[in-house]
Amino acid sequence: MRIAPLAFFINPETDRTLIRDVCNITHKNDEAYVGCLAILYSLHYIITDRWKWGISLGELLLPQLPDSAVRDNLLILADTSMSIREAATLVGTSGHVIESVPFSIFAANKIRESNFEAILSEIILCGGDTDTNASLAAQIMGAFIGLSNFSSTITNVFAQIKESACILETANRLSVMLKGQ
């Protein structure tokens, strides 16, 4: 859940040792590493504008991921026409990386046909580790739609958070810094 910011500083195609090192701080196993790769690649494909219409994130990710249960569950969810509920039934919704990462990526992929709030609601209704699953999907969807495309409902709720001004200031500084690279 905490790996997403790294996507703005590294390239998952060339920085795999660093990714493994960062992952090992809290999770010392191969499935967690592959889960991190999957999230970072998802964000990388969005940031570099390589996630195009007509192709799912899963299709982009599968060739990049080593053989693992995370990859196997992404393969199970290759049929993007199924519902989020059906995907949850197939792979599960626990906080275990082999369920949470494929399920969340599948759900985030729905952003092209639904909206942010509706997808998060569906994820939550599936049960399981709802905060992990919603967080992972929201990170991907948020990167895809961008801050200016969040609904007024979401932005109003965010504005009520005490730290929101600090978060936005930090994000703006990061954006300026990254544009200078």
C-alpha cells in the first residue's frame, strides 16, 4: 500500500533491485515484491501515458511480472467484462498481496467505464480488507484521472481534512521538482 510514491522517482523496468530493497523493509517475500512491481508498473504506465484505450492494465503487466501467485491471479482476472463482485469471488479480497493487488488492479481498470466513487463503493461492498483494496485501486485511479477530475464531493471531503493544505502543498512542490528533471 505504501509503494506508490516511488513510481514518481524510479523506473520499474530498470530499478528492480531498489524496488526489492524498499519492499524488504516491511515484507521480505517474493509475492510482496511482485505485488509492488505490479502497482509500480500500473502507475508507471499511467504516468508515461502508455495505458491506452482498448488494453487493460493486466495485459500490460503480465509480461513484466515473474511467475507468481500475484501474476496467476492477474491472469484469472484477464476477462475485464466481469464485474468487480465477480472478480472478488474469483481471487478474494483479503489483505494478502496475492488477492489484494490483482483485485485492486482489476477494479481500478474499471475507471474507464465507471467513476471513482462508484468503484470504491463496489470494492468496499465486496468486503475483506477494504482499506487496502480501496487504497490500492484509488492510487491507480487517482493517477489516471488526476486531481482536477475528482468530483466536488471528493474534493470537499478532502478539504475538510486538517492536513489537506499541507498535502496539496507537498504535491505541488513534488510536481514542480519532477517537471524540472
